[in-house]
Amino acid sequence: MGFEGMSVGTVRVYVQKDITKEEARSVGKNVMGMIGMEMEDLDFVVVRGIDGLDVNVSRSDVPGVMKR
């Protein structure tokens, strides 16, 4: 898995296998939960599987990860 900053408020996560939308959403929520509290400007995590599937997870999709 790799990470790439896309813009001020978005991070893209590359997963090196085929994933379902549910798996991608879970990865996105985990990443947002891990770094969302520290990175106040982070609004979205975009997860892309090797098959090209993109799933967007917003800060509001993860309860408890609020801006300070």
C-alpha cells in the first residue's frame, strides 16, 4: 500500500490488489481515523485498487474524527 498527497485536503492511498468498494471504504476510514485528527486540513481519503476502482471517504464518514 502506498500513500500520495493529492492536494491540501486529500490523500490518495494505492492498494496493490483488487479490492471491493466495501474493502476500499474500510481502508479509507482506517486511514482517516489514523491521521485525520493530526492533519486538520485533511477532508478526503481516496482509495484506489490495482483494478482502478476509486472510493472517496470524507472526514464526515468517520465518526469521532472532527476538526479541532
